[in-house]
Amino acid sequence: MTAAKAKTSGHAPFELMKLPYEDTALEPVISAKTISFHHGKHHKTYVETLNKLIAGTEFEGQSLESIIKATHKDEAKRKIFNNAGQVWNHDFFWNSLDPKGGKPTGKMKEMIESSFGSYEDFKKKLTETGVEQFGSGWAWLCLEGGKLMLKKTPNAESMLTEKGCKALLTIDVWEHAYYLDYQNKRPDFLSAVIDKLLNWRFAEQNLG
Ligand code: MN
């Protein structure tokens, strides 16, 4: 499950990440229909648009992470940032999910309990974090100063440009992530993903 690292170390032309599971594997929490649009259309379009935008530019030979850091907060390069950020965020999101997900065990269980009190408190706070992101964005579990923290980012922003903050897991809270399955009920989508699909092995690998 180190696909996100492998994918982001390459350079243009970028390729759409192959999902690490079948498109029906996340059902009933996330339907194959949602996957077909979310991965097969939204994510794919970010990859294709990024490749077009950087063709023939200084960014063509750079890694995805370098492009994101170089274009962050640069108004003239906002389109490149948005598409590069969305490619990275989606690679990270698909790796944050596991058809066999459930409650954390071992080291992640200990860290969740020492940082949030209990798994139930963690779940409540991560759900709130995702719900409170107004409009499109992402909810993150990250490591900051040796402690687990919850953060939210708008649009294509991520933890890559947050100093001292390392992403462990993310949940996409753009409407395209849940609307076909949950319509307007973002809290229900978050609750189901947290209970059934989080990839705690991926989180532990990202502790570094
Ligand atoms: Mn998305």
C-alpha cells in the first residue's frame, strides 16, 4: 500500500493511479457507480488537465510534490496548483481507504486514544472536521509535533504545504465524493467511511 509514494515520485506525463482494490470493493459504503465517476472521471480529468497545463513548461520534469510546492499561493499558476493538488490528494485518498478497514489496532490505536481520549471521540471529531469544511475540501488526520491532529483544507489544499504537519489519512468531502450515495448527507458518508473503510496500515506507514 505504498502506491501513493511511488506515484508521486514520478514526473509528467502523470498517469491516473490504478485503484488498489476492485471498484465494487468499497460497497456498500461507496458504490461502484460513485467510484466510476470519482476515480474514472473526476480524478482522471485532473491528471489529464495537469498534463496539458505543464506540457512544455518548467514543471514538465518535476515531481508532483515539487509542482504543488512551487505553485502554492501563486495566483498566476493557480490552475496548475489546483490540478496537481487534486491528483496528489486523490492518490492519497484512495490509499487511505481499505475494503477491510475498521477500528485501529496496535500503535495507531494507542495514538488515537492518547490524542483523542477514545476511538469514539476521534470519530466524532473527525466527522465534525469534515462537516465543518464549508464547500469543497478535505478532512485530514495528521502528525504534528509527535501528536495526532485533525485538520481541514479547502479545494485542492493539502498538508504538503503545511509546515511541520504530516498527512496520515484523508477523506474527500467534495460533493462528488458522496452525492450519488448519500445526496446531501455528508455526516453519514463520513461516519460510514470512518467506521468501515479507513486504512490504518497506510496511516501507520505514513508515521515515517
Ligand atoms: Mn474527489
